[in-house]
Amino acid sequence: MSKAVSGLSVGLNKFQLSHSTTGNSSAVEFVKDDITASPSFGSVGTLAEGTAGTKRFVSGIPYYNTGSPTLTVSSTTINNLVGQAFTDQSNIVEIDSGTNAEGTSSSAITNTDYTYANIDGSTTMLSGGNPKANTGTSSSYAIGNLTVPITSSSVRTVEQLRIRARNVNGISSYSDLTSTKVQVHTAAQSGISEIAIAVADALGAGFDDDGVRIFDLSAATTNTPAYSGSANFYTNSLYSEASDPGVAGTKEATVRLGVIEHNVVNYSTGFLPAGPNRSGDTGTQYFTFAFRRTNVANFDINITSGGVAGVFIAAPGTGIDNSSGLNGWLDCSASYAGSGQPGSNTGSGGNGSNGCAFTSGDRIAASTSLSGGYTMTLGTENMSNARNNVVLVRIALTSGQSVSALSIGEAA
């Protein structure tokens, strides 16, 4: 028995032999499907924040961290989802890790599979728990919103997600789930941490804590801004991983994935969680931090960089406030004059130079590759005389410049 497929009806067909004497044979039933292709997306949909959880902020940029955060995928439509038959599998739609960005490699989400019941839209595609025939054949079917869990693994990553769908004929190709990048930071800090810049325990006395990035000078737009000699910069206004201090519209540089960089990225669009818009924060940017010790006049700035625009130090509350010709700052690209209190203002006790590099080999020259320790000196001044025993270090960066390692060490 044979019949051309073109002559068969869409849906259930039955073949049977009949004989006037011996009767009928068993019936052979089969389905002719009206779709022969794998599914495709009419629209991959939009990605938005579902459950916010508790975010982690680095340089004002938020990352998903704790509290079981989720994302929501909505407005997804699928072509050729169900014809005359459906597949008895649990991964009808998959949302999976996609393309990593900025040199990261970890997954931002838990790869998630969705059943027919999970993807059922406001116009239901189910009857008695099973898909209705011809769902998405004459027009794309709008599936329901999908919840995507952020990974709870220890990661620091930036990633674009992807989606695919399945029918009886096979699986669609992956489609990028919009261009939105998902930022997750559940791992411990590595590289440069703005809340804990390493300071050698052996350096001086009085304290054995790390350096901290300050926000006090966020309104400043110059290398050597005026500061208050009476402020406790170690505690007054610090960066915190609990919130954005308000970096948009400032000249504050960004710590991104453990690297200090000049950054003009608009994080308010194309990223989840959405963050500050830095696109207008052009020009020189700064990273300023404070550390504290007593009985210290000399210390090393350990720095690795392809080049910076400048490095400056200050010891608020000391005589250098007045002897410096740079609003109290000293220039790490210039050598110490050899004796006395640094500062170009000789009338206020300065030795005639704003330089603080201990030797000519310790100078941190602008736009020069840096690697290792560079010894700086306060001359005859000392951190014991500084307000709250604090010294400030200010690094200037122009477009394209970055710092990959930074710490304070004991001078040889």
C-alpha cells in the first residue's frame, strides 16, 4: 500500500486493509506534521532585573552579589514551536551562558531549562497539560516571562546571555539575548581593591592596616587640588562596596575587575545591574587613596602600569602643607632636593623643590612604563606629624591609561 505524501491530510492519518470475507487488518496510524523546520525566534525578547538581591559596588558600578538575584526575560516570541506533534522533553527553551566580555570567563547565571508549562504565555498554548497543535505556525507565539537565576558560584564576570528553543525537528541556533551584559561579582577581590590597598605591615608603627580610597576630592579636576589639613582622610569619606558614592559627573577613575583605568563607559544602559553614566567624564581622571603609619619618612610606591599622567603625594597637617608650591602636594616625577623639608616655597621652610623621589631612579615619570617599587620621601618631615598619621597618594590617568598593580611598601 502506498500514497503520495502530498495527498495526505495534515494531522492524524490511518491506513487499513479491508476484505469482504476475512475482515479488516489492524489500522496503522501516523501523523503528518505541517512543520519540518526547527524553531526560530520572532523576537528574542528583553532582559531586565527581576529580584535585585544585594549588590556589590566597585567604583560606583554595581554587580550582582548576594540575596538570590534573578533576571526576567520577557516579550520573547517563537516560530514553529509546535505543529501536529510535540516533543516530550524538559528543555523546550534554554537560557544559557553566552559571550564573556572584558577578559572574563565565568558564567553569570545558572543555565536554565524551561518546559512547555514554564513557557506558557497569557494566551495559553496548553490543553490538558499538553501543547495545542499549530502553536506558533501561522504567527509567532508569545511565550510567558522567564526567570533566570544569577549564579551563586564564586565568580567575577561580565557576560552576555543566549537563548534557544526546541521542537520535534530539532533545536534552533543560539540567539544572543539582547546586547545587555550581566555583571556579577561574588568572588573575593583580586588585583587592586579600592577598599584595601596593600600596605606593608613592616612599614613604620602605630597601624598595620591597608590603604583606602577616598572620595573627599571627587569634585577636584586638577592634579594637586587644595585639601583640608585638619580632615581625617582615612575615615572621612571613603569608597564602599555598599553603595555608589556618586561617581557620575566626577573625574574619579574606575577600578574595573581589579585594574584602575580611565573610564568613560555608560553603565546606565546595556548593563545589568544598571550603573552610572561615565560617558561625559572625559579628561584626566584620578585615583586617590590614604594610608597611615607613624615614624615614617620614606616609603615605596609599588606600581605596575603602561604609563600614567602623574603621581603625587601629600602629608596633610605637616609643614609640607605650606612649603609645597602645589597646594601641599609633592611631585613623584621630580627628585628630592637632597636635604630639608620638601617644597618650592623656601619662605615657608621648603628646600626649593616640590620633588619627593628619593633618587633620580625613583622618579615616576609621566607616560612611562612602570614596574616595581619607587621610593618617596617626606625629607625631614614624618608621618608622625601628619594629621591622623595619614599620607595621600593621587594617581592621574588620561585616556587609555591603567594601573594593574598598586601597593605601599617599606623603603629599602
